[in-house]
Amino acid sequence: SQTIHQWPATLVQPVGSPLSLECTVEGTSNPNLYWYRQAAGRGLQLLFYSVGIGQISSEVPQNLSASRPQDRQFILSSKKLLLSDSGFYLCALKQGAGNQPQHFGDGTRLSIL
Amino acid sequence: QKEVEQNSGPLSVPEGAIASLNCTYSDRGSQSFFWYRQYSGKSPELIMFIYSNGDKEDGRFTAQLNKASQYVSLLIRDSQPSDSATYLCAVFMDSNYQLIWGAGTKLIIKP
């Protein structure tokens, strides 16, 4: 069965510091991978998605970037965090390009001080 | 702008009653619809998906889809306190293969 690993579960970072969040998946190949952010009490905001190695689509212009160096690895990065980057970061996968459901990892709660 | 609308709630339902959650969407061409449950501080988990008009039942959960009226509902029968959560509606856009998410409805089941 498919498994999504995200770490760390909780992260506290100062403003202006860099960020690297990693998502790795098991039990699947060639998945579509997604990074979402959820602000407190809000819905899901799609940040990036990837249909394959090295293929990244950005949905929202901001100071974040994403990379997919391996089929089952998806990384979210920032060179300089802003206060507004606080939130719950979720990695999701979908098998195939069609209308299959997405499944989520446990998420990383990021607080910027 | 493609949109998915949900009443934010909270929706309070007594234990044992039927909870009814509604979601409307703007894109008439949408074909696939998903309901996720999200407990406080946790990630969303898939409850049901529905692709065809009508009802789809899975245990205590029933998804109802009406494409003509552009709404999809989730019914929870015999509601339990453990059903207290935020329920997210998501609509698959055939035009760009992405999900559009509602902001969620907070459901509270009162013992």
C-alpha cells in the first residue's frame, strides 16, 4: 500500500531563515505529488505539483520553491522565510493523471517567529 | 474563477441523528467529487468519492451528487462524537487535472 512520509512533524523557524521540507513516498511509482499549505482555520492552498522527476508546476507566486530529484521524493524549500509562511504543510500523492483521489501525509506544522 | 463553496459552520448535530453537509461548485463540467475528513491538527483523509449522479453509500456515509443543480452532499447516519471534524469537499477539474477545494464545514456531534 502507498505510504507518504513527511518530516519533521513540527518546526519553529525565525524570520529570514531557510527551509527544507521533505516528502518521500513508498509503495507506488510515477505518482503525481503535491505540496499544499493550510493556514489556521482555512482551506487547502495548492503550492506546487509534480507529474515526474524534475517537473514542477507552481500555482502561487511566492518565496517558496519545490524540487523533485527522484521519483518518490518531493522537496519544498525557501531561502528566506516570511511570517506569512506559517501554516500546516501537506504533501499529497495521486496515482495517475486521471480523477483518482489524492492521499495525504501527516503534514508539517511550521511556525515562523 | 472555479469555486467550491461550503458553509463553514459549525454545524451542531445530536448524537445518533443524521448530519447533512453540503457543497456547491461553479464548473458545470466537473465530473468527480471527493469528501475528506480532517480532525483538528491532522491531515485530511478520504471518506468517499462520487462520479455519477445519484447516491453512493459506504457504511454510515452517503454521498449525493446532483450535477444539474451543481451540488454534492455528504450524509452521516447515526452520528457519533468521533465524527466531529472538519469536512472538506473537493472537485476535480477536467480542464487542468487539479482539485479545487472548499474551505470545509466544521461538524460537532453533541453527546
